[in-house]
Amino acid sequence: MKNPKLIAWCVALLFPMNVLSAEQEVTVMSFNAWHDWTKIDNGFDKAEAAIRKSGAGLVGLQESSPSTAARMAEKLGWHHVSAGTGSVQIISRYPIIGELTSAKVGNKTFLGARVRISENPSREVVLFNVHLDYVNYGPYAALKPDATPALVLEENARSKRVEQITSAIAEMQSWLGNSDSVPVFLTGDFNVPSHLDWTEGNTAAHGNIGSVPWPESLLVAKAGFVDSYRSAHADPKAEPGTTWSSIHKTPEPQDRIDFTYHHGKGLTVRTSTVFTTAVEATLGAWGADTAPVAKNTWPSDHAAVVTTYLLK
């Protein structure tokens, strides 16, 4: 059978379009809303424009109230998880068919959604979103004259972050066991760097104290999650992927503390970017008066992480 048109016709009969189109893209965003986008003039409208520009279809929000998330979902014509009670919210371009919560971790810190991203073929994913404790921030300890990896980790251990991410991973286990069929995403403001960044080859960016095996990111990796940004940009020295901070610069330590992780063999990272719209003005260290940045286009003090996946 040499006729190309006849071959194409036969293929179309044997493999209908929904089968041939078995691959699908989905774009996931982790976005810290910085006090409900209230720190920037017209912050809500600027956030809406940013989400549209990012191309995201699934967004894990941190520092967002339930009412703000509901309002944003309505403005976008999207869906939202109604069970969020604190900082973490989820909005989705796709129908949400299940809300996943944990009495142990608490809806202020941890929230999940089961989402149907296509009807034909039927395809579902799960998105979890976390916002971990912000106190006892390790990179500050790394700036002290006597800093060592051990002392930095001692300071980090005084926070609740390890306890929170350990409990969150335990709550996700049943979904992780089925992630080859129903892929799992994890977004969040972790308020802690990654062991993939604080390496021996990148010590100059982090106080020259040597590598630091941050336990939070190690626990996520041990659970089988893949760091989407670092999988697409392997060299932390060449592409640091800084998300903290979009506005606070030197002497504020610059780091990657916002993440989009994934779990499941059917996922391939197409692109992963640190995303902002225009940041016209910046500040010094955290704690400075933020009035000078009130007219910025980007409505957060964090950069977002936007990853586009191919689902097979």
C-alpha cells in the first residue's frame, strides 16, 4: 500500500483523533499572592493579568484568603477549592472533581484538588499546595560569621517546616502510589531552599559555607517527587532560579524557595520558568518599607514558578 492518502485514511479509521491526541499539555503555577495582592496598587487586577499571561491552567496560591481565591476564579471563569481556610488556595481552569484536605496538617497549610483536565480521553491529575512555616529562615543563619552547615540546619530545625512537610507527604501517599495513572503535582512556598542548589559547586552564592542538605527538599525527593525547575535547568550556578525575592535584593539573600514538583511516569517537563511581569522598583532587605514598590506591575514579593508539562 504505497498511496500516502490511503495510508492516512486507514490510520484515521484505526486510530480515532482522541486516541492519536493522547498527549496533552498542562501548565502549573506556584504563586505567592503577598497578602492577597494588597501590597501593590491594583494588585488583584495585575495578578489576573499575570495569571493569564503565564498560560497556567492550575495555580497553587499562597498568602491568599478563600474569598480572594474565589474572586480570582470567578474573574478568570475558573474553578476553586472551597475548603481552604488559610493561606493556601487552589484555582483551576479545569473542573475540580474532589477537594483533598487533612485534619492533621490543617487547611491553612495544606490543600489538594482532584482535577479533570480532559473528557475525551478522560484524564485526571491531582494538585497539592503547601505554605510552610516562615520563621527561623536558614539563609539568614548562613550569613553569620561563624556559620557552618550544621549551625544553619540547627536554626532551620527550630521551625515547623520539617514536621509540616513530613505530615503532608504522609497525607499524599495514597495518591503517590497511583501517580503513574493519575499524575500528582505539588506547589508551594516552602520558605526554605533546596539541597539541589546549596551544593559544593555553588557555595559562593550561599555564604561560602559548603553544601547544605536541606531536609525539606530531601524529604520531597525521597517521596519520589521531581523538582521541575531544576530538572529543566540542572546547573544552579548558571541558572539559580531565584524566587525570593522579586523585590528584596542585596543584602537580602537570594534563593529559590518556591517550587513546582511532580510525581508520575507519564509526565515530561517541557518548560519551567521563574515568572514575573515587570518589576519596576526594588528594595533592600526584607522588613524595609514597601511603599516604593507599590506601583510595580508584578504584585508579589516572590517570583512565581510556571512549568508546562506534557502528559502521556
